[in-house]
Amino acid sequence: MDVIFRLFLYSRSKSTTEAGKQRLLEVDDRSIPTAANSPVLRPSHPRRTPPTIPSAASSYLDHMRMEASGTQSAASSSSVREKVDIAWNHFSEIKDAEGKRQFKCLHCGIVYKGGGINRMKQHLAGVKGNIAACKKVPHDIRFQMQENLKDISKRKQQVQEELESTPFPIDAEVDEGGDSSSLPKSQSSEAYHSELAKGKRKLAEIDTFFAPRTKSGSQPSIKSVLASKEAVHRADLAVARWFFYCCIPFNAINSPYAQKAVDAITAIGPGYKLPSYHNMRVNLLKDCKEECRLLIDCYRNTWKDTGCTLMADGWTDGRSRTLINFMIYCPRGISFLKSVDASDIVKDATNLCSLFSEVVEWVGPENIVQLVTDNAANYKKAGELLKARFNNIYWSPCAAHCLNLILKDLGSMPLIEDLAKKASKVTIFAYNHVYVLSWLRKRQGWKEIVRPGATRFATTFITLKSVCEHKHDLQALITSKFYADSKIAKTCKGKEAAAIILDLKFWNDCLTISKIAGPLIRLLRIVDSDEKPSLGYLYDGMYRARNAIKAMFRNVKRLYKPFTSIVKRRWDTQLGQGIHVAAYFLNPQFQYDKENYCQKPEVLQGLVELLGNKDVCHKPKLAMNEVRLFRDSLESFGKSIALTMAKEMQPDEWWKMFGSSAPNLQKVAIRILSQTSSSSGELENEGDGDDIIDFNDLGAFVAADFDEAGHEDLNNEDSIHNATLGDI
């Protein structure tokens, strides 16, 4: 109510000002005789006196009065503008059939509708934007009209400045209302006059009654919309100076907490002071730690229903200390438990098992489904000892580490080693010569070539694929007149690079190897992401990868055997576990895909072993009977919506929605399908992120490789023989 009252007083003050201006129009009635009879608004309070209007304002009002008289009445043919304004000597006023005014230029003869004499004056002066310029007006008349418009513009600006400098009185009631403003009277007056200097006449602190709109997606406030580009630039520059002075990494601006911090400061408004050094390192750090504890407690409440995965990630820091990070994975998120310095202990199976047991007791043995560690022999033996102590906890090797070892074994094959060396020579040739790289970058759709890394096994295959994608650009460079006339074309390195680029067998080999490793790299990205549970996809990914390699060579055993034997050896000796096979059976996306479902006996065997463990399934007989309902799509599993959502929903969420007909099997399936298969706890991106496949498209991640351009090169068997047999 206080705000409304203040706005009402301000509107009365404004009406008083308008009344003062109207009385000035009454004084000079020499030009407009009808203005004397017009009603005049009187101020509401006799004690108020309107401000004095300067002489320049009076002169400008006289001009505006004459300009307005031309449009007041269509019936008055002899208006003041017709007698006074110099533009009337060059126009004639006519009327159309409807009685509307029209203006005809006496120089060009064009008739214009709408507007007033000022618009016609712009026509003569050649001012663009509002009306077309007259092409037949003499130069002296055009110059006269231009000077007249400039004079009017100057008078408007002068009047505006004088009106802004006029001290409009503020009601005493507003000043006396101490509760309506948080500033003292002197400060309020200073703030008011500073606003007047900026051309704004608003009451101080009135905008503090309205909530700011700083969140993304919300409707912006009028203040933020009207903020000038210079003001926004000053704010950006202030943030940039802070980053530069403190050497803050640029990727900090992409933090999800950055915009939240800016929004919180904006909500408070000007005058906010940053927390002190002591408050930041003591009090605020303590509060954030408490928030973290509450978040972990929130995760911990879900461990009993969905289960969790204990991840042990061993690594060596820069001081050669052996550290083991313990983390807990659940569908809600990953929580860090602790980091143990294992440099002073012998890392044999017994000591590792004791270390794991301490963490298991803290988390709760009944909450943990599996332990994921490195696939070294001591970790594998420690997992077996832990399984003997806690029968409900399975041990699994890190799937990301095993897939990296598979790629390492593939990369050590003579064929792939030779291809990697040739691709490296081509890449070095392109990036070591500036003018060659400049020519390539001017090609339409050019993307940088991915160069192989020193320790990342997957980058070798990503590099081969990247070089293969630049085949046409590189061949266009070698065959161009630009390169033929250059000095580098005559050198040994130039000739060697040209020979590789023009070798058809090199490109066929690159395409073949990139397609062989494609499914494995895609599976590596999936299991290492930890964004969603991946345990139910691991077996299917390996099964489809082996089938893709066989299909690549048209099931010719002597061709695909060198590649599939590497994959099979790592799966049988390290990666393959019974829990992976059971998760594959319980995943509805694969169970109801009858065309691609794996019918091997090991699938059912892994499920039987899992349900036969009474520490995992408390009622194994009932659960085994419920398997038939799930397999044959009966009762709640047979609903059309259930079959449709099997390919779109996460498998653990699908069981929560449609597994009510099999409560015992439902509980086991949710706990198994809610787990991860990697121990890294973070996403390790290989190459660019454009090729990362979505979980909803996982069932078709092999087919995506065969749909890429260049598959026609592998359609005949001769091409396959030339691509692989000679070097295998």
C-alpha cells in the first residue's frame, strides 16, 4: 500500500507539471485563437507551484503548438502551419474520396498519404527512413529544409536538457515516510538527484520491493532488458579481470555453480561484499562439508533397495605413492569414501582383502552387490577371498581397463602397427608445414586430424578413422597444382607422404581396422561413463562386437580369427563373470529382442547360479518360477506398454514399473541392473564427444558402424583379402 501511495503522489506531481505547461500555452494566443477556450487542469493542492519553464522551452512549445495545429481539424483549411512553416510553399494539400488529407509535392508531383508537414519536409531534405527523397527539388531548397530540421532537433535537445535539470518538488508526505525507504533522508535526496541527472525520475528504492528475475529461463526484468551493451560489457570485463588476475582456469566459467553464484549476488543487489578469507576457509568450508554429508546420507538411504557397487581405483601419484581411492556407485550418483596410502604395505591378496573388508563393514555388507577393482592377479585373488567372507558380494574386473587391454593387443598386431606409423607420418607431414595446413583448413567442412596419444590405446584407432575421413582432402592436396609447384613436393618426406596418401591399400586397411575397433571403442565409452548403470549392457556389447568382426569378414574364419581370438581370450580369462551374464538375461531390451538374443547355455547358467545364492535371492524357488513369466512375457510383462518401454527405459526403472508379477525376481533384477561395470568413477573421453552413443541406442551401436560412408569398399571379398591377409 505504501508503494501505491507513493506512485499516486508522483503521478499528481507529474500532472501538476503538465498543467504548468498548459498555462504557458494560454499566455500566447496570438497564433492559436482557439486555444484560449480549452480547459486547463488545475493542481490538486494550492500549496504546490509548478516549476518555471525556461525561455528555450517556451520557444519550443510555440513551435510544437504551430506543428500540432495542422492536424487538429481537417475542416480548417487555413491553419497556422500553412502560414508559418516554410515547407507549405512546396506542397499542396488535397483530399481523397474519403475526405482524408493528402500531400502533393509541387516539384516531383507525387502524392503522399499519411503523416504531417514534418514528413513532407523530410521528403524535400532527402532524409531517408521515413519517406522517399524528392529527386527534382532544387539544391538550395533541399539545403534550406536540411538546416530547418537540424535547428528543430537542436531546440528539442536543449529543451530536454533544461527540463531534466528542473528540480521537480517531491511531496512532503513521501519524505516524511521513513518506513518506505531504507536510506536516510539526505542519502535519498542524493540518490534522487543522481537519477534525475541520468534522465530518470523515479522514487528511490522503489525497485527493492520486487523480486529479481535472475534464473535462466525466467522472464527477464525491465532493468536487465534495458541494460546497455556498455553496461553488460563492463560486467563481463569485471569478471574477466578477476579470472586473469587470480589465474583461474577458463573452464571454471562452465561450472554449474558459476551462474548460481552470479544469480545469488544479483538477487541481493549492489553493495554485496565477498566473504572474507577466514570465512571462506573455515565457516563456509564447514557448511559445504555438511551439505556433502547430507547428500551422501541421501544416497545411502537408497543403497538398501537398489544396492551399490564398491569401486577401488588404484593409482600412483607424482611422488610415487600408491594410493587406492574407494568410491560407492548407485543410480543416484557416485560418492567418494576415502583414499588410502598403501605405499607401506605389501599389496598381496591377504592385505588387500583386509583393506576391502574394513570398507565393506562401514558401508554395510547387505548393501553391496559387487566389488569392482583392477584386473591384476592380486586384486582378483583378494576378490575371491572377499567373496568367501561375504557370499553376497561378487568381484568384477574394471571393464574399461579390460577393453583398453583388448585395444592394446589389437594395436600390437603387425598390420595395425604399420598402419599407425603411416598415419602418423601423414599427420606429421600435414601439421609440420604451415602452408600445407593452411591450404587444408580452407577446404569446406575441414576438421582437425586426431593425433595419437602416448598412453591411450584407443587413440590409435581413432586416429586411423580420423585420417580415413580426410582421405579426399589429402588426395586433393597431393594432386593439386599448388602442391606440385611447391618445394616440399620434391623432398623425400613429401614424396613419402604422397606415396602413402595415393596408396589405395592404405585407405582400405584404415577403413577396415577402424570398423573392427569401432564397436569396442563405443562400448568403452559406455562402460566408462558411469552416468547410467552399465552392467546390463556389457555382455551384449562384447557379444555384438565379436559378431561384427565376423560379419566384417563375411564369416571367413581364417580372416576374422586373429581378431576375435584376442577379444575372446580377454573375456574368458578376465572380464567374463557370472553376474554379467545374469544381467544380460534380466535386461528386457535384449530379452525381448528375439532376433539378436544370445541363446548360449552360459546365459541361463549364469542366471541359475545367481538365483541359487541364498544370500542374494532369499527365495530362490519362487524366483525361478517367476523367470518363466518374464521370459514368456506373461501377466504384467505382457502388456503392450511394457514391451514398448523395454527399449526406451533404463532396465532397472523398467523392472520397478512392470515387474509386479514377479516380486522376488524383481528385487534381484533391480539390484543387479542398477550397478556399474567400471572402477574409474569418471568419464574418460576418447577423441571428440560427437560419437558417444546414447544408452537408448545401445542395441544398434554395431549397426551404426556399417552405415557409415565407405562400406562399399568392403562389399567384395577381394577387397577384404587385400586389406588384411597380406599383413596378418
